[in-house]
Amino acid sequence: MPTVAYTRGGAEYTPVYLMKIDEQKCIGCGRCFKVCGRDVMSLHGLTEDGQVVAPGTDEWDEVEDEIVKKVMALTGAENCIGCGACARVCPSECQTHAALS
């Protein structure tokens, strides 16, 4: 049975939590980041060979020249409240959401 939550008005809804971001589809626009105040995702670099690298790390310094685009990465899944705001603003439909059972 999925988890049930309630709106302020008392209506039931099923939260759908962010489970994955497809780095190949993500265009790095940051819209999802802007609507989420929960630190669920952050902007990372994607290298030519598909490696996702966090900025400000030693790894970033090593591969900075190989970064072909910036993408969102799921970095705080435990903070997601399942509101789905990020999915509603994503133009590339790169996110996978699911209800908890």
C-alpha cells in the first residue's frame, strides 16, 4: 500500500519521490533545483565518458577539461517530500519518480 499524505485542506494524495535523474536526458537548466527548497539535487559536470562529477572536488579538478555539459544529480534523496514540483517544471522529462510502498 503506497504512503498517503494530506494537503493543508485535508485531501489525500500519494507522494511521488524523486528516484533517479537521467544524466543523458538532463539539459542542466536548473529549473528543478529552483523549485525545490529541500536540497534534493545539485548541479554536477558530465564528462565525455559519462562520469558525473561534483564541483569543488579533487575529482572535478582532475577532469574539468573533459566536462561536456552540466547536469542535475540526485544528491539528497532523503530530503525529498514527494511533491512532484521538480517533475512539473522539467522540460526534458529526465526524472523518474515513484510512490513508496
